[in-house]
Amino acid sequence: MASQDKISPSNKPIEKVFLELLLKLSLIGALIITAADMAFTHLESVRSVIVNSSVLLAVALGFVLYRAGHYRPTVLLLGFIIMAAMLYQDIAAGNLINASLVVIMAIGFAYSILLKGKLLIFVQAFNFSSLLIVFSWKAMHPSDYGNKSVNDLVVSSIVFSILYLIISFSAWILKGRYDSALETMAIQNLELIEKTNEIETQNEELMQSHENLAQLNNHLEQKVQERTIELEKQNELLIKYAYTNAHHLRGPVARLLGLIYLSRIEPDADCTHFFNLIEAQAREIDEVVRRINKELE
């Protein structure tokens, strides 16, 4: 209820759109009726002046209040002033049936669209009670209405009362179904937004997983490259070792084996000389092995 007091500049509810249209149509209708009275009756009837002035005043105040952002005061003021003017005109017109009753039924219809809850019940009850009071007044003063019989007044009162209730109740039912459908759409829209947010969250998680996987792939590629480089270095060391073994180590070993062979076939050979040569080759082998170990480190 409180949310209806201030006018939102965007996404206007159907009630505010209907109220704006009602204010404009009421202003146009009041101006046309006033112009017609001025043209044909020259406003000789005090009743016409009072009714037209009241309607124009109600519409003007309604525009002011609505522009100020007050929704319910606009509806109540517009409805009460026009309702009072129409009831006064209905009593003072001297006719059993007149246009005022049609306007009163239109007010009941408008209230069913524009108001809700307990306020709607109170306003409709007040208007219907006022209408019954007017009908009771007519029934008690039949001479003021062309000497119509009380039965005619009662029948017409019952007919218009039933029409008022039917129109107001039907408008209230239709408005309730419209609000229910609008609420259902709002709930479905909220669920859709939640699902959209959930999908976006899942998409972000997938994007993050993809990014993490890409980083992991990059890390693995880097590790593979590093391992490949390391293996290439080890292969180079093995190639160097094979080359050293084939060229630098194989020569001293062959000479060492040759000296051992000579010492076997020449028993009288100088052992000291052979041992010195063997020692020299052993030292050479030791030097080559040391150099190989240094290169492999």
C-alpha cells in the first residue's frame, strides 16, 4: 500500500496508467459539459454551476496531487468530490433516472481498478451506502420526481444498486486476476534471472577451469622442454664419454695390455723397466678417468 503513494518515473503499474488516463478524460469531459451548458443554458442553473465547478476542481486538484507524487490521495479526492457532485445532481435533478447514476457506477468501477485491500472495501461500502441513502431519499419524496410511485422508485433503486455491485465486483475480480497473473510472471521472471545468474556462474567456473588447464598445459610443456634439454645435455655427455673412451682411454689400456703380454713372452726382460712403463700407462689411464669424471659432473 505504501508503495502506491509515490510515483515511479519508469515502469508504471497499470493503476497509475489508468489514473492518468482517467484524469485526462475527466478533464476533457468536464470541459465539454461546461462548454455545452454555457452554449445552451448560459449556466442559468445553479446546480449545473455547482456540479461543473466541483468536477473541474476535483480534476485540477487531482492533477496537482498526482504530479506531487501522491497516488491514493489523488484517487480518494477525485472520487469523493465527483461522487458528491453526482449524488447532489441526482437528488436535485428531479428525474428518476439521469446521467449522474452512470457516472457513479463508473466511479465504482474506477475504485475497483485503482484501490486494493481494506481501503477499497471501505470506499466501496461508503459509496454504496451513499447511493442507498439517495435512493431512500427519493422513495420518501416521490413528489419531487414527477409523482412516481414508491414501487417504481424502489425497483429503479434496486436495479441501479445491483448494476453498481455487478460492475464494481466484476472489475475487482478482473483486477485481482490481472494482479495474480502479474505476480506469477514476476516470480517466473525472478526464477529466470536466478537461472541465468547460475548459468553465468557455471560459465565463469568453466572459464576458470579452462584457464587453469591452459596454465597446467603450459607448465607441462615447459617441464617437457626442460627435461628434453636435460636429456640432450646427458646425451652430449654420453657422446663425449664414448669419444673419450674410444680415443683417450683405449690407447693407454691397449699399451698396458701389450706390456703385460711382452713381460710374459720375455722372462728375462728388465722387470723394473716394465713396471715403470706399466705405471706410466696406469697413471695415464687414471688421468683420463679423472678428466671423464670432471666432464660428467
